[in-house]
Amino acid sequence: MADTPQTLATTSAFEILGPIMVGPSSSHTAGALRCARVAAALVGGDVADASFVLWNSFAHTYRGHGTDRALVAGVLGLDADDERIRDSFEIARERGVAFRFEVAGDDETLHPNTVEIALTAHDGTKVKVIGESLGGGRVRVRRINGVGVELSGLYTTLFVAHRDAPGALAALTGALAAARMNIAFCRTYRTEQGGQAYTVFETDGAGEPAVLSEVRGLDLVDWATFIELPGSITAHGPGVSVPEVFDDAAQLLDVCTRQQASIGEVMAAREAALRGEEAARASMRRVIAVMREETTAPIERPEPSLGGFIGGEAASVAGAAHELAGPLMGRVQTEATARALAVLERSASMGVIVAAPTAGSSGIVPGSVLALADCLETDEGAVASALYAAAAVGLVLTANACVAGAEGGCQAEVGSAAAMAAAALVELMGGTPAQALAAGSLALSNLLGLVCDPVGGLVEVPCQTRNAIGVAAAFSSAQLALSGVASLVPFDEMARVMLAVGRSLPASLRETAQGGIAQAPSALSACARCGRC
């Protein structure tokens, strides 16, 4: 393992089982909010004016996905799970923050979810940021004031704007060393030799105000600030190596074999090593609590979605279970389906959910795992292990394929979630790591090519019922694998196949609402009546 690349060393399981966020979309809502939070941190947070230029998928579906409200919420400093996101426009006006949106259209040279954010602070400070939402709430800032950078916000980050001159980096690192702050990683970007430069320090630990004051006082420094997003990793930086690190399914299986452990056990040990046992336990407790709430409350108290296209379907499935479950899906899968539908209803009404791995597919993992766990009468430890197994599979897909509909179609969202759930079900049933990965591969193979075509750009139709299909794929794949039915194509190869298929899909079938079901006459007619977008 020592000679194997380990690029996932510090990616938390809860970046895959998460973020805990307000719906309806992890990439278009939570990811957009995080891009804006980074931009606001760069300008100092005291924003007076905000301008947003939207590209590609963002341009086509920003109203239906709540991207506009999320961007404004990020500028205001709200967290991804703050239910005030839906009221961000009103809050901005109350605070005297001006904002506006420009639809730029399509550009194939840009990421499918790209936004250009221009902010002006009350003191006149300006910043222009180009950000990308990568799916699952993950983001990447590509450009700051015209300078190409790469900034994720996953770690406590010290951002310094300074002149490019001899001794500049030494002075900066010296200031951090004097404050006993450990630098996990640093990069310097510059326009030209002797021109404007930006240095990004990813650090171990939280930002220290005294360090900021020291750095800002250096002669060559124009501006410095800490970027610290909720959920960022503050205890460990890039390059940390623990025995449970893996980059792909083959490495994961190797770790399981060497340690004689299940996938869930390996992932749990990895998380404890990276974040500390108590922090890992606390995060998992919160994930399970939110999952239990999101999978049950909408069945008991249905609410209409933003677009009004869904609301009450989960209760209908649960209510008809006594007569339909026996001859059709069975009791456990019926319950799992009802719970999965419930999560999409919660998400589409801008309620708090766990994106696992994305909001559009967020019902599949919790619906499947909790329904089977209740049937087996397992304890919370077994539920946690199953969810860790799901996170491990999602981590592999995040690194080697994609989980965003705008990048890979619905196969990347529902397909990935179904693979995660299938592995989790095998874990709950006491299957082997090899069987769990076979189940994940089977699930991916049977949802290959699934397009992303949200009606009206809303995460409602057909997203909700596709979560039901994802549940079906997870249960059938788990049962096949546990019965000894293997997948001819290993999981890592299937992930690469999914990525290739996603890249071959036209943009009209990747979350732009320009093709598929979204363009059916009935769908267009319903959109005209809705008026949401």
C-alpha cells in the first residue's frame, strides 16, 4: 500500500454522507451556497453588493433548484442546513445587501455547474470568484480576481493576497511557524513574476485571529483571511496516512482482506483515525437522527413541494402496503420505497436532509438501510456500519467517476446511491466485502445510461420515483450478490464505464431540463401552470 497513490487520505465519510443540508439539490443548493461562502470570506463577509453570473446547468435550472436563494444565503453567511435559505432574498434586503443574477448560457469549456460571483464590501473591497459545484455539496474555486487557483474550502484555509517578491513565502510561513500553526499544504499562484500573487495555506486546526493580524501586518501583504466552512476538516490535512486509506475498490478490498474486517468496519476505523473517535461518533449520530426524521415525518405530515408536483406520494405507498406489499415488492422493500419517496418530498419543500451522496438521490440509502435495519431489529452500531459501507462505495465513485447529474446524468446520482445502498444492505446482512462490491457493481450496471431530465429544473419529477427505482436496484443487487451471483465487471471498471457513459450524454440530458421527460408536452404544460421558474 505504501507505493499506491492515496489521494483520498483526508476525505471524510461525512463528505459523502452529507452535507446535512436544505434541499432540493446538493450541487445546485448546498454547493452553490458554499461557493458564495468562500467568496464572502475572501471579501471579509461585510457584503454590500453581489452579482452572480450563471453558466450551463446553473443557468438553465437555477430558480427551480433554489440556486439563486442559496447563492444569496451563502453571501449572508448562512449554513447549508439553515432553513432560512428559502427566505434569503428577504433577509438580504433587510440587511441592505443588493443582489442580481445574469444568465450567461452554455460554455462547454466550463464545468456544468459554474458561477461567477462578484462581491463588493461596504468598505469598497472587491473580489471576483469563479466557482464550480462538483456534486454532493463539494465545491472548487477556479479563479480569484482573474488568477487561476484551486481552492475547495474542505480545510481551514488561510488565503493571502500579496506581491510576488523574494522572501514573501518565507515571511508568510515564518508568521505561521511563530504562531505554532502546522501547514498541511500550501500553494502559490501568481499573474507574473513580480506581480500579484495569492498563497493558499491549508492548515491543521482552526484559524487564529492573532495569526491573521500578524500576516496582514507584513509589508508585502495586501489582504489575508481565513476560509472556514461548516464541516471543513480542521484536524488533518492532505498527506495523512493511515492503514485504512484507499483510492479505489481494489485497494478497499485489499485493506478488508488484510485486516479481516468488513467495509463498514474499515471505513469506521479510517474515520476515527482521521477525525477522532468521539467526533466520528457524534457525526454519525447526527446523520442517523436526520435520516430517521427525513424518512418518516413526510409520511406522517405530507407537505407540498416548491413546484407543487409532488407531496403525499410516500404516504400513499405506505398506506397501500397492507394490500400491495405481499404480492409485489414485499414488506421491507415497500417500506424502503415509502421512506425514499419521503426524503425527496422533504428535500423538494426545502427541508433539512442528508445528501447521500446527492440531494437528488438522497432517499435511496436511508430508505433502504433503515427499512432493513428495522426489519432485522439491529442496533445503531449495525446501522452505522452499514452507512459507513455506503460511504466507502460513494468515496470510490467520487474519486473515480462522478456523482453529479450535471456531469454524468441521473446514473451518477441514482446509480451511485443505489450502489452505495446495495453495499450497505449486504453489510447489514453479514455478507463479505467482495459480495458488497459485487452488489454495488450490479446496481451501477442496471442503471447505466439513466439520464437527468428534471421537469422545470425542479428536483421533483422524475427524481422522486427514480429514488424508488434506485431502492429496487439496491435490494435486487444485494440479493443477487448474497445468492452467489457475481458481477462480470469489477466495481472499479464499472465506475469507469459509468463515467464514460456520462461524458457521452448530451448536455440536454444532464440536468439542464432541455431534454427527456422535461420536454414532454405534458411536462411543459405543467410547468406553464406552475410558474415557479
